[in-house]
Amino acid sequence: MQTPQSMDLGAALDQSCSGLRDSHRRSLMRLLFMVTGAALLVFACLQILNGFGWVGLGEIGASTLLFLGAWRLRTTPHLQLWIYTYLLALFSFFLAIMLLPDASVTAFVWILMIPVLAYLLLGRRAGLLLSLPFMLAGAGIYWHYLGEAGSPAVLIDLLNLVLCAALTLTFVHVYEMRREEAERRLVDMAQTDALTGLANRSTFQATLHRTIAENDRSGAVFALVIMDIDHFKIINDNLGHDAGDLVLRSIGQQLRERLRSTDFVGRLGGEEFGLILRDVTPATAFELVDQLRQSIARRELDYGEARIRVTASFGIAHWPEHGRDAETLFCMADQGLYRGKRAGRNCVFGADTGKSIRPLLPDRAV
């Protein structure tokens, strides 16, 4: 059975590639294009005055492309391709400037910017793979520029750059690792019910909406099940909330164990749970839910000297038979659950039928 990590927020994290969402990366890329384009115009004028006219003309051409790209970035669906193209061109330009020390003696400082930009725009893995070769190439060019590394002064200059570059790459990499871990924990907390470890209500609703959209495209079907623990208030009133928490955790464990890997389950609040059973006919869904009902009814929990046994009632609605939107499906499944409660609990009811399964065990909470 799926876990909350597979939910919308988790998927968004995986697809974002870095700590920035695509909308933020798009805005940042437009800013970088405009700033880089403006900077290249200034450098082009200085290079022409410095006697490197062909370099200046190249920078003017690149600046023009960057301004056009900043306009195109507003709507392009290929943002990742634009980012890679920009970074590859920019880092290659850094290396080209380093090969012309007379044009820019301090160009080697741009080596330190390579990991910052790569990690920010591409994330940890892609950022490392892209930045490391360029940083090694830049260090090699700098060593060649310094000449023979026999004198202490040359070694000092080389080590200063190498150590600063290595530390910058290390710090950025470690920071990105910790940021990913912290963001993942926050997403898990936002998606998960702390008591049972199941998806919480908002996560379950997001999954239901996504399942409807997917099945609308594929033509598949699924069942929405609303489950409610019978007489749960008696447990809290007679034994206390710790006993109630024990029951909820046990129910959550049973749901994880009994359902299929393609199904999804969440705690909707209190003693109510929701289940999404994918690719099932009404008969199959009914059978799966009844097996779950019997499993819950048979289990006994030890709580001090007390032995707790609970039952549950279920209402089932099928997509698209009982509704094509989440609100309608919830309403229909709730109607089935209400019929089950009125019929004596510990049973399964469809949304629009009187079909049910009678209890195998006495309906008692404690």
C-alpha cells in the first residue's frame, strides 16, 4: 500500500529537481538572463577598449541572446533544458575567459560561482555532476597559467584557489543534503497523521482528486470506502484516551497490512478512515472490505487488565457509477456508512443499495 511520501507534495519535491519550485526557478532564470546580459554589455565595451574586439563582439551577441531568452522563459515548457543550456554556456564562457589571462586576470574567481549556481538551479546530484568537471578544468587552467609549480609563491596561489573551490563545493553539497532531509521531514509531517502513520485528511483528499483525474483519462474504475469504528466513544469514556489511541494505531496497522499495494488509506479524523481501492469491480471491492471488516472484528487488544474488541462499519461508493467528482463520491459513501450504522453496525453497505453483510461477532466495543 502506498505511503504518504508518494503524495502530491512528495511528487512535487521530486519533480522540482532543487530546493526551488519551478515557478521560482523560472523567475530566477529570467533574472539571471537579464543580469548576465547587462553585465556582458559592460564587459564587451571594456574588452573592445582593451584590444579584444572579437571577445567584445561575442559578448554582445551572447547578451542579445540572453535578453531574448529572458522573454521566452516566461512561457517555455522546457525550463530544465534552458537551465542546462545556460549553465553549460556560462561555465564554458568562464573557462574561455580563464584561457585569456590578459583579457581578465581575475577571471579565475568565477570558479567559486560554479557550484553555487549549479546546486541552486539543478539540485544536489545534477549540480555535483555538472559543476565538478568545470571546477577541475578551471583549476587545471589556473595551474597552467601560473606556470611551473616549483616555487612556494606559485604553490600558495594554486592552493588558495583549490582549497577555496573545494570548500565551497563541500559546503554547498552538505547544505543541500541537509536541506533536502529537512524538507522531506517537513513534507512527511504535513502529509501524515501523527498517531497512526497514515495519510491525513488533506493528503487523502489530494490523492482522491488525483485518482479521479487519472481514471478519467485511462477509463479505469475505483471504489471509495468510508470506514468508522463502532462505539469508539465508549472506549474513550470507559478506558481513557490512551486506550482509544491504542485502538486507532491497531486499526491503522491492520489497514496497512490487509490492503493491496495499489490501494491507499488515510485517517480522515477521529475514528473515521478513508480507503481508495483501485481497479476493482463492485463485487471485488465488497469482498475486500468484508475481509477487512472480519479481520478488525476478530482482533483483541490487551490494555492493562482489559481486553478490547472493536468492530467497524463501511460505506462504499464506486467511480464513476456513483459520481464523477470527489464531493459526490464522499457523499454517496457516507450514505452507505449511515445505512450500515442504522442497520446495526459491523457491516458493509453500498452507496445506493441495501446490500450488506451481517456481523460474525457480537457488536461490542469493549
